[in-house]
Amino acid sequence: MKPISDELSDIKSDMVLSMEEEMFNVIEKNLLDGMALEKVKDIKNIRYIIFNDEEVGGIEVLENCRPDIKIRVRVYKNVDEFIIKDPFKMYSIISFINTKFNYKQEY
């Protein structure tokens, strides 16, 4: 029988992963047409931003201290970090990705 602390740790881990998945799903649904997020093999907290089968950026979860998630977003050579308090309210992140991609701001 598992100790209660192990069970609580498993529950917390499942909740954290669920929040990350919700965040990635919301971002992907709001990307420009033709863009998608692609999982990195064997790494759960990183997604590539793909356009026309080409990687144009990435999203990496740096910290997940519920209820906040800190991520790093890269589009071309542009990098910024964001703290997400609600995985369903991420306008600034989606705006950053779409704007940097649209204007192909590489510097």
C-alpha cells in the first residue's frame, strides 16, 4: 500500500500536467492558420511551433508552481517569458507568437 504522501504527490503531478496540457491546447487553438504545436519526443514540457512543416519557434515550461505556470516562448530569434495565472487567458502569449511570426521579426 502506498503512503498517503506518495498518493498526494501523484495527484499533484497529474493536476500540474493537466494544466500544462490545457495551456498548450488553448495556445494551439488560437495560432494562425497553418500553425501547430508539436510535442518534443519524450519531453512533456516543451512544444515546437510549426508552420508548413518547419519549426519557427517553441514553448517551454520553466516552472509550474500551481496555480502559476512560467513559460519561455521563442519565435524566430525573439524570446520572451510569461507567467500564466489562468490557462484559458493567454492573449499576450498568443499575440506575441502571431505578431512575431506575421512580421517575421528575426532580430
